[in-house]
Amino acid sequence: MISHMNLLVTGAAGFIGSHFVLRHMAQYPDDTVVVLDKLTYAANREFLRPVADAITFTEGDIADQALVASLVKKHVIDCIVNFAAESHVDNSISDATPFLHTNVIGTQALIEVVKAHPGVRLLHVSTDEVYGDIGSEDAPRKVGDPLFPSSPYAASKAAAELLVMAAMRTFKIHACVTRCTNNYGPHQADEKFIPTVIRNALSDTTIPVYGDGKNKRDWIYVTDHCDAIEKILHTDFAFWDESVPSTNPNDTPGCGHFFNIGIDREWENIEVVKTILDLLGKPHDLIGFVEDRKGHDWRYALDSSATRALGWEPKVQFEEGLQKTIDWYKAKYV
Ligand SMILES: NC(=O)c1ccc[n+]([C@@H]2O[C@H](COP(=O)([O-])OP(=O)(O)OC[C@H]3O[C@@H](n4cnc5c(N)ncnc54)[C@H](O)[C@@H]3O)[C@@H](O)[C@H]2O)c1
């Protein structure tokens, strides 16, 4: 176990990054945590208020390589954990430009800084959407499976992780890539599916459900995702040594370590909506089916055995996580 880490956490004023920092500071209060966030519409610095005095916050862009390098140098950073992204698929369909800037150019800027500071590791947070969708009977995706992104968002995330992989192979940077399934929980931007369902249900407004609502996702509670990242930081990643064979059966020698993170339980979108309505005591006739999203992925499913082999297990049951999520949004919206 590493005794102390100096982390640069990007995008930590957003949904997942904020939970990661709050949990990390609770578990490792002596660590140094520096946050770099551009404070886009998806961010809220208030999420970090409980740890505001314990962390250093910098407003800025991950694509600003000089800024990232100065933070790494000043705070003697051991590891960059990259959550920063444009993350909403629908927005990427309207305009992909900000996605290319942050997700691709921004990630390359972080890679350049890691290349210039060989002691610094990069944990790059990616998504299962890089695999594209899979059929009802297909096996869960393994790390070595082909990437087949459907949306500009997923394509930008795939491009980013391929840049990380190329830097691992060519420059031997010390990096990991995590591909997690759909997250839910407090702090998620209002535009996302579950916040939209809760908000509309609370105001008795029609809940728009794409297509026939049968698309399946493996929903993970946000803190379970954060715990998986901590596990990777403190086990596999901490003891990285290219001379020692990886414990990850999916790794390609010399290509670094890739981890899928999912809970192996799929829910149809319509089941999610009905469960939320039931938990809120609202009628199912609030559901209104709308024209399907362009390129809407049918199903995601992941083989997360390599992450589980590190000793990680998801802890939060779906209904329990949904109730916590509903309670948080109730306090926000009502
Ligand atoms: N939400 C999910 O279901 C999910 C699932 C798997 C993977 N991911 C990945 O996890 C990461 C975090 O996702 P999220 O849902 O918390 O996103 P989010 O949109 O809630 O937060 C993104 C954060 O990044 C910041 N940011 C955006 N552009 C930036 C830039 N150029 N420089 C610095 N900061 C910038 C924003 O201000 C915001 O605080 C993303 O990389 C996303 O691809 C998300």
C-alpha cells in the first residue's frame, strides 16, 4: 500500500470526479489533492465544499499544457486522474467540437506532461461506450474487443484512450485506462437520463423515453465506480512494473493496463423509469415515448473480471442507490 500520494484530479467539480475527491479525502486525509477544472455547465464547485480547505482548486483547461505542467511541478504530483471531459452524448451529436477539444486535445496535453515528467502516472477515465452497442445474446465486452463507437462522444473517448495506449507503447508512459458503464447518483448534470426522470416525475411532467425504452444499461452507483478507481490506484497501478507479468488477463504486453468496470446487472431504460416512479409513488402514465436518439446504442455489457481480481466488488444495490439519488434530487428540485 502506498503511504502517501500527490494527486492531480481533473474534472473533479463534475459528477464522478467530485465523488472521487470526497471519498479519497475521507480515506486518505494526508494525501495532497490538486483539482483542475474548467467549470463548464456540468460543474459545481459546491460539490467540493466539504473538502475545500483540504484541497487546492485551480480553474483551468486540461488542454493548457503549460498550466498542467506547472501544477505537476509545483505540487510534486505522482499521478494524474483524468475525469475531465465533455460527457453528454446528445450534445456531441449537435456539436462535436468541444468534445474533440477536451476529450482528445486535452488528453494529449496530459500525455505530453506525463512524457516530460517520467515519475508521473496517468489514470485515464474512459467509458464502455467505446465498444459501441452489442446484441441481446452477445457476450459481455472484454478489454481486447474491437472499439466500435457510435456517437461523437464515444469516438472522442476512444481517440483519447488510443492516444494513451500509443504513448504507453512508444514512450513507455506509466498509464491505466478504465472503461466504466453508466453511472448514477447525486451531482449528475440535469440533462442526463436519471436526473431528467426524477425531475420530471417530481413536477408531474411527461418523462421522455427514447424509442421503446428497451435499451439496456449496466447501471453502477457512482461511489462503486470511484472505489474501483481507488482499487486500481492502490493495487495494480501502484505496483506497476513492466518486468512483472500483469495480473490482468486482458492486457497486451507492453500496452499498459485496461480495466472494465461494471456490475453485471442490466436494466432496460423503461424498468429504470418505472422503478423511479414507484419509489416516488408516481403513476406510470407520466411516461411518454419519443423518437429514438440517432445512433442510440442498444445494449452495453462488460466483463469486469480484471477489476474484480484486484479485490473490488460493487456494494450498492440498484434500488438503494436510486433511493439515495432521488433523495438528493428531491432536496435540489423541490
Ligand atoms: N457519467 C457516466 O455515466 C460515465 C460513465 C463512464 C465513464 N465516464 C467518464 O467519466 C468522466 C467523468 O464523467 P462525469 O459524468 O463526471 O462528467 P461531467 O460532465 O459531470 O463532469 C465533467 C467535468 O469536467 C470538467 N471539464 C470539462 N472540460 C474540461 C477541460 N477542458 N478542462 C478541465 N476540466 C474540464 C467540467 O467542468 C466538469 O466538472 C468522463 O471522462 C466520462 O467520459 C462517465
